[in-house]
Amino acid sequence: MSVPAMMLRSRSFLFGAALLSALAEPLGAIIGLVAIGIAPSLNAHFMAFAAGAMLFVSIHELVPMARRYRHIGSYLGGVIVSVPVYWFLARMMVGYIGQAGP
């Protein structure tokens, strides 16, 4: 994407686009922190949205790429290994958070 953009636009436009793109992440973090400060129960919803976005990117981008390069076995192996690891880590966090109460 960056190579075609460099061919079509001036350097000042590219710098502005890069700056705007770089400011999106800290701005999103500030908005998220303010929203969680107002309503802490929104944290779970934000995390669920982020997880859904990452899952969408994984399925939409990585599966076709694995098929294209004939590495679907590596992708499926990673999924099979990562699901129990994430489940185990989630169970550990539930136990840890449960003990942290008053």
C-alpha cells in the first residue's frame, strides 16, 4: 500500500498521512481510558471487541495466505496448540483475580 501511495502523492501528503495514522493509536487509548474511567464495566466489552477484531483479521487474512503458500497445516497446528494455552492462561487469571479480593 505504501509504494502506490508514494507514487501518487507528494511527500508532505505522505508525512501527514503517516502522522495521522500514528496519532490514531494514542488517541484511541485515551478515549478508552476515559470511557473505562466513567464506566468500568465497559472494559469487558472493549476487550471482547478487540478479540473479535483480531479473530476477524486472523480468519480473513491469515487463512487465505496459508492456503496460497500451502502452509495450512502450520496454521491449523498453531490454532490447535494455542487454544489450550489460552484456555489455561485464562483459568490461571480467574484463579489469581479471585484471590485478590478483600
